[in-house]
Amino acid sequence: MRGYEVTESRLRCVLPFEAAPAEVRQLRRAAVAQLSQWGTPVAADEAELLVTELATNVVKHVGARASATLILEWHGDRLRIEVHDKSPTMPAPSSAGRESECGRGLQLVAAIAVDWGVVLTSAGKAVWCEMPTGGGRACRRIERAVEVLERYQVASGSPQLLNGRRDAGLEEAAVELIADLLHWTITRGDDPDDFLDRAQMRYEAEAEAA
């Protein structure tokens, strides 16, 4: 089992929440919306279930209204889901029977995720799990696009925004980069519309093949 480790993530989203059933429902929807925005090729229902189980464990075992944080990180071929809380008590999978309604959350997480773990942090603990992405070439293309856009932000002097604003910064960088590429095609004597059509045709062909 891989331990908890800090690495530079391609895409990262931090979602603070309060341990309450209504908050968990909103958190689940926010997580699914974020994955959809990223275009992360994962099973949305499984990701939604993992988020729900980890967040619900905070409600049950740390306490209602406790402060916690959900972190989503896309590492190319895996999506990492972490829930941080302020309790140092380490959970463990329960030997609860099939009729038990409690203590089965981590059993479910272990059954769905390809890896999971619990570590102490300076503020409490973090429970994490990982699930595979199935995008193959699409994953690599998206990773490459993010790398290019981050470098473009640096080269153009644009500020690199954090957390929720990071996506807006990357979107603006994408617009600026495409505009620069269109200027580049014109200076070469090419038709910018033909350039865009060729890119669209390649995207559609790859999407259909996937």
C-alpha cells in the first residue's frame, strides 16, 4: 500500500465542508461537478460514492458540525480523494456483519478503491483513497494541455491562481494561447479557419474511437 505522499498534482481542488448530512449532499454534487469540469474519465457514480462514504465517516465518527476538507487530485492515471479532519483518532475497517448499519464505510471504500490509507497530519488526520481513470490517450492529452497552459501563464506573466480560481486562470490562458496560435497561422499564410477545422476533426475522430 502506498503511503500518503505530497506530490505536485496536475489538477487539484480543495472543498472545505461542515460535517452534516445536508453538507455531504452538497459536497457530493460539488465533487461530481468538478470532475465533470475537468473531464476526468472516471466512473462518476463510484467517485460520488467514495466522496459520500469518506465525508459521512466524519459526521459519524468525528462529530456533527465538525470542520473538514475534501481534496480531489488528478494524477494522470488515478484520481485521489482525501478527506481531512481535526481528529487524531485513526479509523480502521470494521468487522461489522452484513446486518450492521455502522462501521462498514471503510470496507466499502476498500472494495471500490484501488488503494486507500489513513495518516496523521499536523491538524488531525487524512483518510485517502485512489481510483483509476480510464481515459488512456485522453488523459495524457489533458495532462499535456495543463502543462502547456501552466507554462504559457508563466511566459505571459499571467498570475497562476489557486484552488477554485485556478480553472478560470487556465481557461483564460487557453483562450490567449489559441489566439496566439491563430496569429501564428496567419503569419505563415495559412487559413485560421482551416486550422481550427483540422483540430476539431482530429478531436472528434479520437473521441469516437474512444
